[in-house]
Amino acid sequence: MVVFLLWITIEDFKHRAVSIWLFILLFVLQLAHNTLFRPDWYLHSIVNIGFIVIQLILGMLYFSIKNGKLVNITTNLLGLGDILFFIWMATAFNTLNFVVFYFASLVIILILFGLIKFKSTTTIPLAGCQAMGVSILICFSFFNVDFLTDSSLLELTLLKWMDLV
């Protein structure tokens, strides 16, 4: 899985596009993994995909209002690869971890690309950056820390933080 994620990272940074075959392979691997190891994966996936749909609709509404006309965000603002990667992440993460990773990765990527202009381009390799982030999280699983599907560490941290507030 990490090999395909790193391949996505390289392709997205290099070409600002990712082959559809990589996403197909990633989805097949994830489906096999989920079927074998995560009996409740489809429940999380449904909620996560619903979250993505809401985000895409809100993004479309925002840019449509801003531009005074209906804007298709997949035309110039968000690539098909980015959306396919969102959907893959929706099947890989449980809901809490998905929402946290989704927002944290977007904020970190926007800050990095706001501070560092890569090759003076106006596009951001979003799927590639997020694929790199997921690869790092998967590598933690070698140390028995599963950031994709185990939210107990995150829940504990949130509860401690809420106690302090």
C-alpha cells in the first residue's frame, strides 16, 4: 500500500496528475484489507464519503457565490485525482481519524504552499501531499500504532484537552 501511495506522491509532484490505474489498484488493495481486517469499514466509509460530498458542495457554493456564477470546482480548483484520493481515504480511515487527518493535512499543506512557492506554480499536488502523509501514518503501524483505524489515542488526547479547557 505504501508503495502505491508514494507512487501517487511522486506522480502528483512531478506531473500534477496521477494515473487512474494507481487509484484502481489502491482501491482494490483497500477493499481486500477492509474485507479481511475491518468488519465495520463500510459504516465509516459511508459517513466519510457523506462528509466529502458536503465539503465539495460547500466548496462549490462558496466559489459560485464568490464568482457570481455557478462554478464547477473540479474544472480548475480541484483535480479528479484529489477527489479520488479523498474517497480512498474515506475507505481507509475510521470517521474520527478521517476528519482529523483531512482537516490537519489541508491546513498543513496550505501553510507549506503559502510559505514556500514550489517552482512558482499555482497548483498544489494535494493528493500527493496527502498520500505522503498517509504513508507516514502507515509506517507508524510497524510500531503497533494504527492512526488509520484506531482512534483511542486521538479520543484520549481530545478528552484530556477538553478537561483542561
